[in-house]
Amino acid sequence: MKKILLSLVLITGITAMAQDTIQKKTNTEYFRLYYVFPKGIGNNVLAKANNGVAGIGLAVTLYSIDELHLITGYEFSEYKVTDISLAANVKNTYISNLYFGALYKIPLTHKLDLTTKFTVGAFTVNQKSDSTKYGKQHGPAFTPGFDVDFNIIGQLRIFAGVDYCLALPATHTSGEYKSFFGTLHQLNITTGIKF
């Protein structure tokens, strides 16, 4: 198994280097590190009882063919509870999303690219109050989004974008409240660097 994984890593690395050497027009990105401005939207507990504080994320390219990239990444964001009537004793809501997906880069100018993407993730909601933990909820998340990146030099780029996330964490509540607590919507603004 280790030999197979090592072979896959080597093949992926060699392919990525060959693409850069042979196809200079290809805008390959290997790594992205970004800051998240999280925001809950819609009629759900995240939007009605929480305010986004901050978040971070990182993603790496697993494989690319021309402008199509397969990626994996992790995003973490924090919310502060603003309505205790809906969130009980919880003071902070922490959200993480471990995702896999694809992005497609569309060159706009020599320095500017538009990147569209779609990811599927394992979404976790973790609620706390000081040192007390109130459990975790897990479920799938689906995130379409786009960003615009500006090439600074070589492979180094800065970018800004918008992601919409639909998350469906499993929650134990009566049927009439299922969608309010178990269907979360986020509209996150992201900005960061790629190389």
C-alpha cells in the first residue's frame, strides 16, 4: 500500500512539473491559503442566532489537466452566538469543512483569471460555551463558488472570491424545526494567496 501511495504521489508531481514545462499557458495552482469572512444566510439557526467572526482555509491541487484541477482542502470558521433564545447556553459556534472538489480556471487577461469551483465536504458544527462543549453535528456540505486571481510574479497570485455553502448536519429535534437546525446556508467571502 505504501508503494502504491508513493507511486501516485510521484506520478502526480512529475505530471504537474511536466505541465508547467510543456504548457506555459496553463495556470496551475498547487496550494492556496486564505482568510474567510463567514456569514450565515437564510432562515436557519446559523443565520438567525450567530454572527460570523473569522475563518481560515487551505487547499492543495491533487491533479490538473489543462485548466481543470482536482483539489482537496480544509476550512475552519468561528461564529459568535447573538441570540441565546435560539442557541440556549452556547456562546460560540465552530464550523469545519473537509472537502474534495474540482475547479476550472478561465484566463481573462495575461494577469487575471476567473476560477469556478464546486466541492463536496464533510461538515462539522461544534458548539461551546467557555469550557463546556455541547456536542458535534456532522453532515455533508455542497459548495459552489468562484474567485478572481491576479498574478503577481511566477506562480504567486492573490485572490478574492465568494462561496455559497449548503450544509446538512444531522440534528435531533422535532420535525417542525428540522430545516431550521439541520439545513445551514453560508455565503462566505474569501481572500488569500495561491502558488
